[in-house]
Amino acid sequence: MTESSRPSAETLPTERGIWPRNWGSAPSEDFGTSPLTGFTREHWIAAADGLLRSASRHATESSAGIVLDGRPSWNGAASDALEGFARTFLLLGWRLSGTGVAPPGLLDTYTRGLVAGTDARHPEAWPRISPDCKQALVESASVALALHETRPWIWNRLAPGHRHAVIDWLLGAFTLEVPDNNWHWFRVVVATFVETTGHRLSDDQYDVVAADLARIEGFYVGNGWYRDGAGEGDRFDHYAGWAMHFYPVLWHRMCADLDATSPTSRASAGLRAVHRARLIEFLEDYEHLVGGNGAPLFLGRSLIYRWAAAAAPLVGALDGAPRPAPGVARHLASAMLRYFLQGGAIDADGMPNLGWFGPYLPMVQGYSAPGSPFWLSKAFVCLLIDAGDPFWTATEEPLPAAREGRTSTLPAPGLVVSSTAEDGIVRVANHGTDNHRAGLPDDALYSRFAYSTATAPVLGEMAAVVPDNHVGLVSAGRISRRGRIHRTVIGDDLAGSWHVPTWVDDDVVVDVTGARIETVSILEGPWELRVHRVEDGEGLPVLDSGWAVADDVPPRVEREGRRLRVVGRDGVVSMLVPVRGQPGEPSAEHVAGGNALGPFACVPTVIAPRRAEPSVIAVLVGLSGAAKSLALDRDPHVVAEPVTGSSHLVHVTMPSGARRKLLLGAPPIAPS
């Protein structure tokens, strides 16, 4: 969708009938305090109620599970039913705690489901948190948070035997080895809630919690950024916001109910200022990663959680963080909610499906169940913010991407960010996140050279056939994949990395012998110039590709000399210009099955033929929602000079006339 700082009246969801019909009537818009979206606190309450009522129609007999149609996860039916309960219970928790009331009947329904699910003798008992069902640990954190926030209405009214059963189920968190990523927070949250009930943990359990907290510290890389877990490569994605920064704020809220002598309370006291400072620093970056229309970056896994991407700024507002400003923070959240509602993310049953707008299984991970999208409940934490808080009363302000064009660098995740105010699109050049796992193919949700708030990568089987934003060697119909990313340089408007390309045949990953591709991306407005130094003993052709744009019909292809444009929905344009090493014409490759943004998609590509070794190749790619911004007065110019040690000194002239010098082919940097 074309992004803008303010929608026209006719595009507002409630006036176009985009508000899901079975959510009931939409609240009246308020263009006084919300001139950009019309959305108010009442819209968030109504959305919560619509989701809760829709989910409740799929409750099991005892209400201990929510069973939804759709592709099951690899965790099994019982786990999937628990997931549906837990994630909607979290939503009920925010709704009840923030307003003092729940939709009629649902307080009793969820209380009854909690009692049945934690009763090991009940036919609908939840899977135990154990090595046999690790997913139950994830869901236990939502249960714990909901119970904490609804303590006067649910926990305090449970019979002693029922409380004991809940605690017994939650303490299963100590029976398994936690996957080494954001999951450490789940056990910390669960253990802390148990302690707030008056149940003292054992010394061994306190030690486990302390070890979890210490391990989480090991994921912090600086500038407010966390990687999600350990491993050979780096994984920077939305988990930095909706997990690594989300849970600390809520954990400290829990710890306020503990005795000051508790080891958990002391740990909280020692980390409180640290966590808050990191969140503030992260939010200074994050507000620049959201499109002017509220669209989040399509980067990383679990994107079916949709507007959970607003969770970090929302817990920041709850915690009193100074950035984003209240009017910006509320606009960010409401615009993101509106973006997905307008895109059709809620189906005819009033439920979020497994996709981005409509269903799109290639973007869904194996662990995701039909109820998984309800982690969008995290964004409704905003209901814990008092109705009189400036977050709700300040006038909405445009998001940074709609206010000004800006290029900046995020050294921690290895991203260069460019936004353009005329279309509100945010683009990132990726030289830092790859989700690399030895022996497995690259992941198009992480390994592409660029991502944006207006496009989605090509996924599934087509990702290897028509890869977008990619450079690869070509042999016998195969295109090499991007191996682990090794960073080389990062500056104000550029970043670089190298990788060893790989072949993937029948899921077997093999490095291309003697090959190495080094790339530097230079960003300027809607443009990215990619300069590659390619080493390959076989002298194979090299494919470069640009942005994939989507539409409900095949995107339009336009040519202007050797410049190729692909025009998608709402005039979003992907442009590719060969700059160095590609004597042939670029081509437009249509993607069978489209991508997450539409049933039809198209990617501009160009191939450099066999060449002397090593060689320097360059291509200019552009992405815009305002076609005039892709008008070129001049093509960029790239000249490469061999220097001592087989390196190349590269002289670059950008479309604006700005000049840069790059040194490519320096000795490889050892992996970090």
C-alpha cells in the first residue's frame, strides 16, 4: 500500500467497512486528538472485545482450549488448543486490568478454562510443561502475565486447591532445558508470578532464574539491541522488541509485589535501570523502522503476530519512556492496527489468520498453530496505560518516516536505514542479520540484502527460483544462496559484508568451492547501489535482483533504455539499473503464487556473464511509492582499479553526484 502521513477520510477503515463486521459496530472516530487515524482508546477496547468474542466461539467444552481451523503446528493438537487459550487469555488480562471489566461472560469462561486446564485429572487438561511439550512453557508466560494483571478478579477468587493446581502446572517450567533464545524470559516470568502468590522458590530454582537472567544478558549487543539467542550467525528481528524489551517491563511490574529480601526482587532492583535505559535507546531506533502508514518491516520470523510489532513502544509508554513522544507512540500503534485491518488481516470469522493480510503459509514457521497469531495480544498492553495518560490524550503526530527523508545506520544489527517522506517507505540494507545455521539453507526472511515496509520477500519454493534483493552465482539453472554474513564496514549511509555462496540440492548445503562475494550497499533516498567483488574460480555468471512488488493482478513492467521498472499495487515501483558488468538487458521475473502482499509478484533481475577473476559488478535498485522520486538525471558510475594484494579500489558516483571510495577484497575478517 502506498504510505502517507495521513489517510483521506474515504480510506478510513470504519468508513470503508473495513472494521470486521462480526466485531460489532466500530466506535466513532475522533479527529481532534487522532487526526491521522481517527482511532481512540475505544477502538482498541472494541478490537480486543471483537477478537475475544470471535475466539470464544471456538472454545472447547470446558473452555480449557481454543480449537481453530487451519494448518496445525508440529507441537500437536493439545498444545495448539492451549496456545489458543493462553494467548487470548493474555488479551483478556489486558482488557480486564486496564478497564476493570471484561466482555460479558468471558471472565467466568476463562476462569473455568484455567481450572480445567491445570487439573491433571480433567479430560481437557493442558499438556504439562516438560521436555515432551516445550511449547507449553511459551504459553505459561502468557497465563502468568494474565493472572498477575487480573489478580483481584481471578487469582484471589480461586479455591485453594485450584491455586495449588495452577502453581503445580506452572512449576513445570523448571523441568526442561530452555531453548537458548528469548524463551529464557518465559521461565523468569512464570517463576516470578509463582513467587508473588506467596510460594517461595527453592534455592535451586532461584539459581535457575538467576542463570536465565544472566544468559539473557549475553544476548545484548549494544545500542539497545538484543540478538535472539545464540548460534553461529546473528538473528536480529522483531523479537528484539516484542520479547527482549517487552518482558522486562512486565517482569519489573511483577517484582514490585515481592518482598525486598527476595533474590528475584534484588535481581530486579539491579537490572531495572539497565533495562529501562536499553529500551529507551532501542526505541530511538525503532520509531524510524516503521512506515509512515504504520507498516512494520517485513523482516524475520513469526510475522503472523502482525501488530505485536508495536509492543515495544507500547510497553515503553507504559513504563514512561520519553521516546517516542506520546502522540507519535499512539499514532504508531493505531496506524499499525489500521494498516492490518485495512489489509484484511481479520477473516470473516473475526480471527487473525496464518499470514500477513490474508492467509499465506510460506511465511509461517512449523511451530505456528492456528491460534499463534493471537500473540498480537501483546500490543493490547496499551490498555494498561491510564485513560488520562498523555499517550491517550496527546494529539497524534506523523511518524518519522512521514516527516522527513532520512538515512541512518544501526551498527548493532548491521542495518542501514533509508526513509522517504513523499511515500513514507522505510528500507533497510541488511549486512548483519542472517539466522545462519550450519548445514541448513539460508532463510529468505533474514538473508536478503534488503527489506522494507512496502514489500515482502519471495518465500517458499520460489525463493530459490526468483530470489529478490539477492546476488548469486548461476549454474545449471541453480542460483547460489547467501551463506553466513561476515561484516566488513559500516558507515553513515553504507554497510558491507562478505559471504561464501552455497549450493542447495535436496536440502544438502555445499559451499561453492573457491567462491566469495563481497558486497557494499550505499543508500541514497529511494536508491541502493550494490557493489560486489566476486571471486569464483569457475567464472560463473552472476545474478542480481531488486525488490519484489505485488498486486492483485500481474505487476506492470516498463522499460526506459536499460532501466527496468516493475509497478505494483498503489503505484509502488521497483526499479533496477545495470551499472557495471552487465552488458545485457535486465528482465522481469514473475513469481508463481505471488508473495505475502499479493497473489502476483514480480522481481527485476539482471545477469553479468562469465568474467575474468576476480571482478567488480554493480547494480542500482530503487523502491518508491512515488514514481517521480525514481526519476534519474544521471546513472551512477562505478570504476574499479586493481590494487596490491588482489584488492580493488572502487570509485563510486551516486545518482546525486556524491562520490565515494571503497576498498574491496581486503583479507577476510574472522567470524565473530
